[in-house]
Amino acid sequence: MRAKKRRSALPGFGLTMGMTLFWLGLVVLVPLSALVIRAAGMGWEGFAEVGLSPRALAAYRLSFGAALAAAAVNAVFGLLIAWILVRYEFPGKKLIDAAVDLPFALPTAVAGIALVSLYSDNGWIGSLLAPLGIKVAYTPLGVTIALVFIGLPFIVRSVQPVLADLGRDVEEAAATLGATRGQTFRRIILPAIAPALLTGFALAFARGVGEYGSIIFIAGNMPFKSEIAPLLIITQLEQFDYNGATAIACVMLILSFAMLLFVNLLQAWRAKRGTR
């Protein structure tokens, strides 16, 4: 007898793929295409005058540099937090696990005000750092700390389920074969969690590049020093310079796409290398 074809809960591939491409194009591709088309209509000279001006380049360096540094810090400490939450049982574990998601739920403006209260010269932490000559608020360091705060959950939540699935048996097997803890981590655990860690890194970086609300309060917003690119876009819009805002946004789009493409290619390379 001819076997009955198994019915799917969703329509066939053709209809489903068509709906997917339509919705993706409507929500993502059309707005981005409109941005690129408007920037292209400015001409190269007009585009470079605003999008590649010294002030804009300084804002790009701060936005992308701080986002990269914050994502790197979170990659280390986010992995450590995920490890503790998965491997150990202790009082208050559920509370700490829930606190990891607090930057997701907290309004960004509230996070910015809280960080200023802590790290200003008369704040709880800033007052301790000021005598040491370390100024956090209204400096690039303050921008980086704000991005560390909002990017931590991306690393923890990306790595945590992979560590949970990995289990302790692989560590015990490595120990019985004479491997040290460092060797077990470098040769067994790290390769297994590397794709998830890179994914969390990419998500934290992308969120950091576009972050606005939690930064403007602690950055000080001084051109060439602590002004981020999203704020520069808002400044152009407030001056009704829509072409200038479009040019800066287009440069950020290109740089963000290049960074995310690099991370995805690195993930694919690691996955291909791991299957050999």
C-alpha cells in the first residue's frame, strides 16, 4: 500500500517560503533599501561631507570600539556566569538567574540614570574611583560600562543552554584520561561552546552599536570625545538635516553588516573545522 503522506501543521514549502520572504522584505529589506537609495541620491561628495566628516568618524570609533570592547568583556564574564549557573547549586541561584535578564526588562533610560547615579564623581562607585584619578561618567569608559550592562544577557543566554546540554560526563571522561582542568576546558568545552559564544558576542555587539537610551545620560555627549553615532543621527534630525542623518545611518549599516558577516563566516569556519 502507498504510505500516507504526513501532513504538516503549516502550508507547503512554496507558500510558506513566499510568506517568509514577503514579511522579511516588508519589515527588514524595504526600510534598509530606502535608506541606501536615499543616501545614494546625495552623490558621493554630499555623502562623504557628512557621513565621513571628522565628527562622524570620531562617533563611529566610539560606538563600534566601545561595543566591541563591551562584547569582549561580556564574553569572558558572561561565560563565567553561565558556567556557575549551570554547574553549581547554591542559595539564591534562581534569583541571580533572573537578575541576568534585568537589562532586557529595564527601560534603557532608567538604566542610564542608574549608571550615572553610581559612576558620577559623587556616586557610590564614582566617589571611590575619583581619588584614584579614574573618571567614568561622561567619558568613553562610561559608554563602555553602559554597553557591558546591556549586553551581558546575550552572552549568558546564548551559552547557558549549550553548557547544560554538554553535561559533566565529558569533563569526567577527560579527567580519567589524565587531562588537567585547563586542557579539558581548552580542548573539549571551549570548542563545543564556541559557536554559541560567538553568537552571543555578535548579538551583544550589534545591540551595543545601536544603543542610545542607556548611554546618553552617562556619555556626556561631547563631540570628538563621548558622542556616539546614534546621538549624532538624532542631532542631524533635530536640525532637519535628513540627508545628513541618512548618510550617517548608512555608514553604520555598512559597518555593522561587515562585522556581523565576519562573525558569521568565523562561525561557519569553526563549524566546518569541527566536523572534520
